Amino acid sequence: MKKTKLSIVMLLLASAGTFAQTLNDAIKLTTNEQFEKADAAFKTLIQGQPNNGEYYFYYGENYFKNGNLEMANTMYQKGADVNATNALPYVGLGKVQWEKGKQADAKGNFFKATTLAAGKNATVLYKIAEEYISADTKNLPDAFTLLAQAAKLEPKNPEISILTGDAFLEQNDGSKAVENYEKAGTLDPKSPRALIKQGQLYNRAKNYPLALDFYKKAALIDSTFAPAYREKAEIYFRAGQFKNAVSNYKKYLELNNNDCDALIRYAGFLNQAKEYDESIKSALEALKCAPDNVYLYRYLAYDYYDSPTPNYPAGLDNSNIFFTKAATNPDTKIIPQDYDYQAKLLSKNGKDSLAIISYKKELELSPEKVELNGDIANGYIKMKKYAEAIAAYKDKMQKTKPNVNDYYGIGRAYYYSKDFNNADSSFSQIIIQQPDLTIGYLWNAKAKVQKEVIDKTDNWSAKPFYEQFIAKMKPEDVEKNKRDLVDAYTYLAAYYAKKKDCENTKINFQKVLDLDPANAQAKKFMATPCK
């Protein structure tokens, strides 16, 4: 009989050990941010013991740590319903209330939990402290008190040391924080969490190389510890090492079964790494699980514009969705770059008047970006609003040193508005700044030709400029400048014809025919050449 009783006791102890280990495995999955795998593990646990309030609490923790407060609250409440004397579910309910700003209600549930625990459950104490430390509204004095009480119950629990370190870190006491993180590492040398915490401390102090060392050590201790790869990705991201950031975040994704939040962040990483097509794929995949995430539409707008095979209509559609959703989401911060891409996409889709509005909004947010006046002016030129274009260029040129593009842009605006004197002056500045640039000579010649027509003069002032335009033309640029070269040779032929220089007239008309064999004027002259 005694042997039978002993066998039953041993069996019960073995079963308890199996359940405990299984619960620990599920908790570890949550700690590793492998939330979907943890979800499956908790479902299995609850199927085996549907009235276990502790299981529901940790299932709620899985949702809580993944940012889903509503589902977390559902699980905490279910735990309280099926196991009313278990203290932990009331801790969970209090945590959700604290997050929602209902501190009085939260303290009511915390009091209920500590009362049920009767000062004998360290987990209850340090889980309440964890909320006081990590929440936006902190309660560090009570957190320290609770952690001290928990440490008396479980002096060798590394979780208590880690949370104590977190509390000191919130007080900006890095030395005490490190002391407690190191203690946690001594208590559990096989846990990567203490190393991650030290890395985060140095990351916070902007000592990125040292932070990265700790993250690498954490990954060596446990290659399945997903947060180590996420933290490494963040460090590489800040350092501008986008390829390394992407590879580490990809590993994080693999460990998390393409968790939705991770996919969203990954899309942003890929955009910054200039892997635009991959960013599009990731963002579209993330939209399946997060269709209302406003930032995914931002990434898609940017990606479709910058892609090696751009899709400007799709880019504009996503930009419009981003702004629509941002308008109803007060937490979304619109940045100047959002207006910049919207403007560029509008311009590429032939909506220049709307593009100008977006550029102006960007300029309001970033008044120091005076170069945007050049984009605004270009839009006005495309719309043939030359006076507005001139005003925009003048504004830019007054606030920053004018460059060749400025003189070219305002020169064209003057030219098309038939102000050939100012056009001439503007194009002359191009020649002064970059004497080897053919465009200055070409447009200076054009302006001078128009001035001669208006003034009815015959001084051939454009001749030396057309000659320089031809002389400085590179052989590889001839094809794309064929039309302007034809105009230049035709002008020179007319000049020599006026001077009765038959040979040079013939030479220049032959140059015209070489470029344009069907040119009627050149063909007519060559049919009856002068003698």
C-alpha cells in the first residue's frame, strides 16, 4: 500500500514538472518575441488545463507584450473567471487599466492580487513592479518596494535583478543598473536577457559599439533569442549600415514566423537600405495583417517612386492613402519628406499644380530648404506660368548662392515670357560659372536671335555663341542635340550667305544635311549653290 502511494506521488510530481517545463517553454517564446509560436503553445496548455488561471495570465502577457491590450485583457479576465483565487490574472487586469490611464482601478486590482498572494508570491510582486517601471506613467518608489519584497522571497531570481536594474535605469543611475544586470547574468549565465539589458543601457548612452558587443554575446548564448537580432538591426540602422540592419531583421523575422509588427518594421528597413522592390513586397505582405497601418502606405509611396522600375501611379495612390489615414490619426506625424514624395509623384503623374501645393507645404515645414523653390518654379514653367516661376527663382536666388540650374531655369522663364534681355543676362551667368557647358552658349544664342528679331537689327550677335556651342559639343552628345545643332549651322549658313561667303555657306548647309537629310532650306541651297 505504501509502495502504491509512493508511486502515485512520484507520478504527480513528474506530471507537475512536465506542465511547469511546458509553461516555461511558452513563456520563453513570449520573451523571445516569438508571439505566434507562443500563442499556439498557450492554446495547447489551456486545452490540457482549461481552469488554470496562471496559463491565462501568461497567455495574456503574450498579447500584452505584443501591444494587443484588448486581447490581453480578455485573457486576464478569463483567468480570473475560471480561477478566481489565483492572484496573477488580477495583476494582468490592473496592468491594462494602468496603461489606459485608470490608475485608481488598476491599484484596486493590484491590491486584490497582493491580498490573494498573502505576501508569498514573488511573481505577483515583480509583475506589478514591471508595469510601474515600463509604463508611460511610472511609479518607481512603489516598484522598488515591491522588488525588495520579491527579492526576500526569491533572492536568486534573475528576473527580479533585471527589473531592479530597469528601475535604476529609469532613475538614470546606470551604475546601479549595470550592477543588477550583471547579478542577473551571474544567477543565470545561460540567459541572454541580462546581456540584452546591458546592451540597451549602452545603446541609451549612445555607446553603440559596446551595445553591439552585448547583443552579439546574447545571440551567441541563444541563437533563437530574437530580440538580439532586432537590437542589432536597430544599431546597424542608426549607424547607416542598412545591409547589416536588413540581414539581422530578416533573421528576427524568421524566428518570429513573419510577425506582423516585425514585417512592418522590416519594410521600413528595406526602404532605408534602398532595396525598394523588396520593401514593396514586405509592405504589401504586412498590409494583409495590418491594413490600417498608416506607415506602410508611406513606405509604398516612397518605394514605388524610387524603385529601379518606378510605378508613379501606384506611388501616388499610396501617398494619397497615407495622407487620408494620417488626417484621422492624431498620433501620425507627417514629415516634410511625405510632402516631398507626394509632390514628386504628382509631378510625374502630370498634376503640376497640385505638386506645387505639396512643395509649398514641405517648404512650410522646412523653410531652410530654399532649393524647393526651384522645384516649384519648374512646375510653374511646365504650366507656362512664367511670372510665378520667375518669382520662385528670385526667392531662391536671394536666399542662397545661385547655381547654373537656377540661371538656366530663370533664364528659360524670362525667355518664354519674351523678356530676352533678362534671359540673355541669365544665360551669360551660366557661361561665367561653367564655360565648358554647351547649354549656356546655346540659350544665350537663342536669346540674342530673338532680340535681333524684335530690334530688327542685323548685327549677328548670336554667331560667336553658336560657334562655341558647336565647338564644345562632345561627339557622344551630338545625337541628342541634333535639333539645336541644325539651328546653329543654319544660322551660321545664313550669316555667311549674307556676307556672300559661298564656301562657308555651303560648308554649314552641308553640316545641316548631315544631321537632317530632309532639311528643305539646305537642300534648296545645295541644289543651286552660290558661285
